[in-house]
Amino acid sequence: MTEELFRTDARLAMCSAQVLAITPQGIVLDRTVFYPLGGGQAGDAGVLLLEDGGAIAISDTRKEKNDTGTPTGRIVHMAAPGQEALLARLQAGDGVAARIDWERRHRMMRLHSATHLLCHLVPQLVNGCSITPDYARMDFAMTDPLDKDVLTQGLAALVAAAHPFAVESISDEDLDANPQLVKSMSVQPPRGTGRIRTIRIGGVGGTALIDLQPCGGTHVGNSAEIGAIAVTKIEKKSATTRRVVLGFAE
């Protein structure tokens, strides 16, 4: 198993780690700050710093899968092309320093957090999403039209209100008793450990609850950290789907 440090501290940009294996899928570490592709959020990029002074550029991060396509619980760090000589110097048991591209990660944290605010403004089920460093999109299962300017203004107000984000968890039983917490139609929260990670916005110290839902992604600590964000496009993807695209407004 790979210890997923990003689950508890999204601001941790670097960690020491040991190489568990080097496979055709990528480099497996015993612990990592790299978020793997999942839940609509792109995998992290960055670098692995070797003990001999070398540095392997990581272009993507994924969950390792076995021959049947089932996740193994390990995370693979995929080296960028053209680094065969550096990879040949690496072997299981070596120590490395894993460092993410923090600016890229932070952009995704801001956009991912903005999509949770969007779920507050558009209280409909989501049947698709994508979080990248440059934009985020959400597909809502709905037929009513949406107004780009109204949503942009609503997001600006929520950002300015500086609502705190909190990483929490609930039990499988609590989620079964509150199925409305799951906003996604296509991705179900992972079960099996007895606890399901959630992201809460607001709802602390008597403040209004803005959003609460299961989510394994990386987020900001406060909505003010999201900064200037705007709805750049609204599309009618089908008779029952409206797509909202978010981008930075700086």
C-alpha cells in the first residue's frame, strides 16, 4: 500500500519516500504527496529527487491496477518520456524525495473547491466532472437553463464570504442513512474501510452550511483562497444535461 499523505494535508508539497517497485505502469513509493487521477481530478506532476543527485520528472500519477483492472492500493508515478538513463539508476529500496508541482496542484485545489461552491448554487445531481489546472467542468442532470452571469456573481459572493473548508469523515452507515450527500451519479464514494472522507464548507460555530459531500480530492482551507473565478461557458450537452465550465478570472 502507498500511504496517501495528500488526504490529510493538501498543502504538503514534498515528502521523503522509499521506492517499493518499478513497474511498467510507473514508480511505486511507500508514501507520497502526489494525488493520483481520480474523482474527476487530474493526477499530479512533479519530480522525484534521487539520492545521487538525479531528478526524475513525473508527468502524471495514477492508481496502480492489477491484471483484472482492480486497484491494488498502490500509487504509480509516471516518468516523463526520455528519462531511461535516470530510471536505470533507480531500484527498489532506494530513498527519494517526492515533490509536486505546487503551482499546478494549487490551481486544481482552487478549481476543485470552486466546483463544491457551484454544487451549492446548482443543487442538482452531477453526472460528470473534470478538474484540470486550467479549467473545471461539471455536468448537471437538469433541464432548466442556467445563467452564466448569475452563477459567476454567486461564486464571487461565496468566495468573498471566506467560508472554511474542513476534511471530515462519516461512517458507511451514516452515508446510507443520508444518501442525499452523494452528489455524483457516476462516481460512488469508496467503501470498505468503515469511514468515508468528506469535505464540509461552512456549518461551523453556527455559520450556515454551504456544502457537505464525500470527496477524496484536494481543496483549499478557505473559500477566499479560491480567488477570482468565473463561469466561462454553459452548454446544453443533452436534453437532460447542462454543462458548466469554470475558469480563472485573473
